[in-house]
Amino acid sequence: MNKSDLISEVTKVVSTKKEAQNAVDCLVSSITKALQKGEDVVLTGFGTFRVVKRKARKGRNPNTGEEIEIKATKAPKFTPGKALKEAVK
């Protein structure tokens, strides 16, 4: 399922496709803004979005095999909730 498919599913619940697109865009934007602020986004039964810090580490250039230093970064992480895990089993 991609974003267009998701919008089509939301259209079944709201009046128009434009409203569905606005709803999906608002959801994605709100989650992104919260993560940028360092906040967790908890959707009970679905899961939690959070930002994790990755430490600096050593890696290898796959072309040359040369060892390189990989900088510390922040990355988004999703942890599924219990209801989502059960639904997928």
C-alpha cells in the first residue's frame, strides 16, 4: 500500500478525495513535526514513533574496503503496538 492507496481508503470514510488527502497529509506532517521536536508519537494499539540516537561507529567502504568513520546521527524508529503485532500474526 502506498500513499495513494491510503488516501483511497480514507476517501471511503470522508466526503471527498481532497479531504482524505488533507487528512493523510496532516497526519504525516504532524508526526514529522513531533519527531523533529524530539517528542514521541504514541498511537495506542498501533505503535510508537520515536527518534533514536545512533552512536558514531566505524564502517567499510564497500567499493574499496577502506575503513571509514560513520558520524553519530538521529533516526526515526517505529515500534509496533500489541494490537498491531497480534493482527499481523
